[in-house]
Amino acid sequence: MSIPTSLLLKNGTLILHGEGDCIKFLKEDLLIVGNKIVDIKPNIEIPESNTVVLDCTGKLVSPGFIDTHHHVWQTQFKGRHTNDTLLTYLPKGNWTGSLCTSEDVFWGQLGGCLESIDGGTTMLVDHANITQGPHHAPNAITATVSSGIRSIFGYCDTPNVTSWTPLTFAPGTPEYFDSQLADLAKQQPFGDGRVQLGLSFDSFHLPKETVIECYERARSLGVKLITSHYVRGPVVGPQSRVELLDTYGLLGPDILLSHASNATPNDAVLLAKANAHVSVTPDTELQMAHGFPVSFRDDLHPLCSLGVDCHTTNSGDILTQMRLALQCARGAYNQPFVDAGKNPNTVKHTVEAAYNLGTIKGARAVGMESQIGSIAVGKLADLVIFDGESPAMICAAAHDPVAAIVMHASVRDVDTVIVDGKIRKREGKLLAVSGLKGEELQWKDVAKKLLRSRIRIEAEYNKIDMRSAASRMIDLWHMRPENFVDSMAD
């Protein structure tokens, strides 16, 4: 069977970005050759070459969504953290990566990537805090490539657990860390250029000269992006990570901070000056007591994008994050009016702004605006096709396609997903991928592997006293125990 060299999308409603990120809709055809969009116009004739034609009548064609913060490997832990704050999540989630074999990581990573594609995400930044062994990160990269998604794989300085009784971490990074980072940097990009190497760094407790050396080395190796968590509060502390990076001379356009919860006004000034960006993950930020999501904060909004963070806690799609970010911001804006016995005449934040957070602004956050994040001739063919005539989207799609996506759509309405010019989901079903040994797998096959892996991990997990582990973290991180209370009356 010959492999198609082009895709022709006929009769769809294209969602295009114009000047100032203003959105317009165009009912025209779109031609993809190889991995790029080469033509947009009415009535494109089917090329003589091997072409797949997709009838998009009644459908919406959107740029693929961009997820700028996600711990993709954690699939087997889904459902575990639905009632956790950050303090309890860390030992139950992050550190239990030590219970995973490299094979577990492959299946978890593959499951996370496929869930992302299923929801219309075509590009993600993976804060891959799973360097618990020399084969873990390579297996995660292999799974990412297999899934077909586009990614910046953030190789991470993950603290390695050496004991659970009491919770103890190995001093420093694993002995293989530096050499593996260098090797991966030489090998990148992976998967026909779809997967590039980034660095996920959270070891700001290290001496200044060590932190600077880590950043400079990563940049010299050609690392695409450096991403870090930034949550000012009782767990991590009140210090400004932005000011620290600025003082160290490290703040720049390749810096992406996840959350930026409770960021200071000066943080916003410094980030804007450096053209650095923020990934906001409303679901986890609201649940885990990070602080109010900053996605629509006036001084930070121009720098913001959206991420899923933990698909173990919430859904793995950007659709949910767009809607939640928007409605939270609207509620916060409206409440002072209500408290004063007034009613606002207008809604401050728009569906268009929320949509841009998940598309073009995500592309800017990862330094790829010229390639992804919007539909235009010459850009990479990362696209999502929605069924505009589904029960959820009917009429809304005809009235305002962006409103239909942001306010009405769910994963069910994602009909087709195209990444790098290749169809990864069609007519609502994920296409086959390759397993750890190169075998062809349907989603049901992957699901079976995940369930078996979960059973093994859970058996080990149940032996651990997680309450003791959380208490131990308070000691190890020099937190103030009196800051952790059951109610405001405490």
C-alpha cells in the first residue's frame, strides 16, 4: 500500500488568525503536502499524486492545541490525586515514579501522549520528571515518538528516592544524568523532527554557580527550552524564582515557568522584558492550593499559555483548561460588582482570548510561532477537525466556531487530528501506534498494558505510608508546619 503524500481538506470552516490575533472564519479548502500546509483557497483540485481527501462539510478546522506543561508519564496514577493538595500530591505522584520500571514508563508515556492527541493536542511541553533510572527517559522519548505527537521533552533533574522509611533522596543528580543529557542532545531531534530536547529544572536550592553552569551547559548543547515550576506559597516558599533567574543572568526567551502562582508585579515586568513565558494549568492550580490562575491577570496575560499538568488529577485536554481559565477569570471579575450590589454591563474576558491561550500563544511560549499555533500557508500541518454537527456543537458551530469549541466542545467532538501532516485520529478513533518492540498496537492493546502495569505499581505503592512521607517532606524542605491546617479556624 502506497503512503499518501498529501491531504486535501474539502469544504470545512477554517479558523484563521489575523493581525493582533483576531480570528476570522473562512470556508475554503486546505491542501497539505508532506508535513506543511501549501495552499488555502476555494475548490482546490485533487492533485494527481497519492492524496487522501477528507470531506470537512459541517466541520471546523482548527490549529492543533498546544499544551505547555504536562507530566506525561504518570498515566498509571490516574484517579489517585483527585482529592490531593500539592503537599500530598508530591509523594503520591512525583516520587512514586521510583516504583516504575522503564517499561512502565514507556506505557505510561504512550498512554499520556495518546490521551493528548485524542483531545486535539498536537504539541506538548513534557516536564518529564522520571529520570529514576538510565533507561526511563529514553523509553519515554521512544513512546513519545511512537504516539505521533509533537513535543519538547524536558529532560529533568528528578530527585531519586532511596528509601521510603523514612522518605530519603539521593544526594545530587544520578551519575548518568550529565552524559545522558549530552547524548540525547546529540541525537535530537527525534521522530522526523517532531520531538526536540528541553530541560526541566527545579534544583534552585543548589549554589548559584552550579545553577548557572547547568543552564549554560544546556544551552550550549542546543536544548530548545528550559522549564521550571514556580509556585509562591507555603510549600515552595515566598521567594521569587523570576528575580532569582534575573539576578543570575539566566532569564530569556527560552524560559518557560509553569503556574507563576502569586507572581509579584515585578515578576511580570521582568518576564515581559526577557520575553519569557508562563504556562497556566487552572485545574491543578485551583485544586492543589497553588493560588488563583494567572492566565487572565492583566500584567501576565500577554505571556501566558495553557497546560494540563497532571492528567492523573484532571482531564488531559486543553479544551477543559481553556473553559476553566475563562470562567474562573470571569467569576473573579464579576464578584466585586456582586458584592457591591451592582451588575457589570459587559463580560471582560472573551472566548477568543481563551482560544488563543491554547493555540497561538502556546506557540509563542515554546518559540514556534512561525511553525505552529495557527493555520497559514507554509506552517506545519498540525490541525484538529471538530464535528460541528455533533449534539454538543450543533448550531453553535454555525453561529461562532470559536465559541462552539471553547464553550461547548469535548473530546467526543474531536473528529480528526493531524500532526506533522499525518492523521493520528480519524472519525473519532485513534490510529495504531508502535509498541516497545515495534509491534503494531490499537488503543485497546495499549489500555491492557497500562492496566497490567498499574496493578504491579499499585501493589508496591500500597506498602508505603504516604502520610508519613508527606510529613517527612515538611522537614526535608524546611517548611513551617504551622502553615498546614485543616481549616482557616486553625
